[in-house]
Amino acid sequence: MRQPSCRMNDDEYQLLARAASVCRMSVANFLAHAALKAARDLDRTAAEIAAEREVLNELFAVRRHLGHIGNNLNQVAKATNAGAEVPHTAAVLDAVHRAAHRVDDFTQHYLDSGTHAG
């Protein structure tokens, strides 16, 4: 018999322990069962990992894009401060702030929950 080991932080271990408890299994049995199930269906496992990476890549791309928008808004602010007329500035700023908060909230929720896409 082989006895592989792995490392995880406290939050990851607690998640694993709760899942094992719900399934009425020991942590070791649950971990072995889950790992073997994934290993037996590599096409699905690889697809789920790829989907998760794709979602994360897209979210971080959106965050970068919002950063660029923020830079553009700084330019609008500079123009406004210089006396130029910029219509609808408040509405644009409000919309950008709402979008940024939604992206940040979703990203944090996704990372905290360990949700898998696919």
C-alpha cells in the first residue's frame, strides 16, 4: 500500500473535512475517493480545470480593463478640473464604480467558494 500526502491551508482542510463528514467518510478516504475519481476521468477533469482557468483569466482581464477605464476617468477629471465641459461625468463614474464592485465581489466569492466552472 502507498500513502501519498499533500499540503493544504487550514481553510482548505476544513472544507475537505466538512465534505468528508457529509459523505460519512474519513478525510483520507474522501481524499482518495475524490482523487481517484478525477484520475479515472482525465478528459472531464482536464476540461473542468481548463474552464476554471479560463474564467479566472477572463475575470482578471476584466479587472485590468477596468483599471484602464479608471485611468481614462482620471483624464476626464483632469479635463474637468481644467474647466473643460464633460457631460454625464457623474453617471459614468457611478456606472464604473458599480461594475468594478461587481467584478471584485464575484472574483472574491469565486475564489473563496472554490466553485468550479463546468
